[in-house]
Amino acid sequence: MATVLSTIVILHREIGQLLKGTFTTKEWNNDKQYVSLLLLSCVPVFIVGVFFKDEVEQFFGSGLLLVGICLLITACLLYLSEFLTKRRTQKLMSADGSSVEKQIGHEVTWKDALIIGCAQAVAVLPGLSRSGSTIATGLLCGVKKEEVARFSFLMVLIPVLGDAFLESLDLILGKESAPAIGWLPLIVGFLSAFLTGCFACRWMLNIVRKQKLTYFAVYCAVVGLLAIVYGLH
């Protein structure tokens, strides 16, 4: 919930525009279509969460070896998407004679939304970066870099809010017991996740715009190798 709140804070203008365009008119428009694409992208992770939740939870606590392997997979995805994105750029001449790079890409389509949603569902595995996997997958599909970064952060809001609502409902109905953690650790954890979430969201949007995903790929590769070495010992 804290990281979702950080995403809402960073992208509040985009979210406000989508809500306004969706609920203030009865006519079909671009905002309603975009929200529909976001809903479609949530279908794969919804299926995993409902039907395979217990199986997924078994992966957590299985050691750092799996985490390291997943981080290396994330690094490969990021590097490959960065390489292909640079190949899809055109060099154009501006009015003053200088060269300007223009990326060749398209907006998110229904097919793209479903594929990116599948990447988000697979990224429930520990070590697979959700934002890295979804952004890289979108770039591999040919989506514009600015658009895929925005879509990646917006698409996580619906499943996380839905899961938080269901867990809160279970607590209220007494189906689950309250966690044996004091309020102070919970508040500190919430604030920590919120602040780092704000930083990570803004940082990720900037490196995607500047085509610097290679840096993130190197980070994932280094941490992944360290995790594998530590896990093998």
C-alpha cells in the first residue's frame, strides 16, 4: 500500500486525468480505453493470485539462489530491450542543423497490455523486478519508452489495491489474525516503503526516458551474481 501511495503521488496528474475522463462522460474516449487496457493487463496476475497463490508463496523463503537467477533474468531482459530500443531510433535533423534522435514506437495496444500483464504475473517470483520486467517487455513489443514506463507503474495500482482490500476484509471478518507486530514498526516500515517508492518511481521514469536501462541491468546483474554466490555457500 505504501509503494502504491508513492506511485499515486508521483503520477497524480495522469491518474486524475484518467479518472476524470472515465467517470465524467458517457462517451467512449481515450481515457476509458486506457483504463480498459490497464484492467486487461491485470487479468494474468489476477489468475495467478486466485488460483496459484499457495504455489507462488512456496517460492519465497527458498533461498537466495532463486533470487539471484531471477535478477540475472531481469538484467538480460533490460539489456535486450535497451539494445532493441536503440536500434528503433531515427536520427533527424532539427531546424538549427543539429541531429535529434526520435524513437520509433507505438501506443499500448490490447495485445501489448495482455503481454505486459503476463510479464507482471511472472514477476511475482522473488528477484524478478516487476517494473523492470514489464517495462522491458513493453519495449520488446515496440511500445514507446515514455508510454511503457507510465503504463507499467499505473498497471500495478489495481491488483495491489484489490489485494489490500481483500486482506483488510479478512481481518475485519476475523478470517485472519492481526500480525503480531507493534504499531511503531508498521509505521516506520510504511514510511520507509513510501519514501523509497517515490524515489524509485521517479528514478525509473527518468532512466527510461533517457534510455539508460543498461545501468539498471548492470545493477541487477551484479546483485544477482552476489546472491547466487552467497546462496551456493
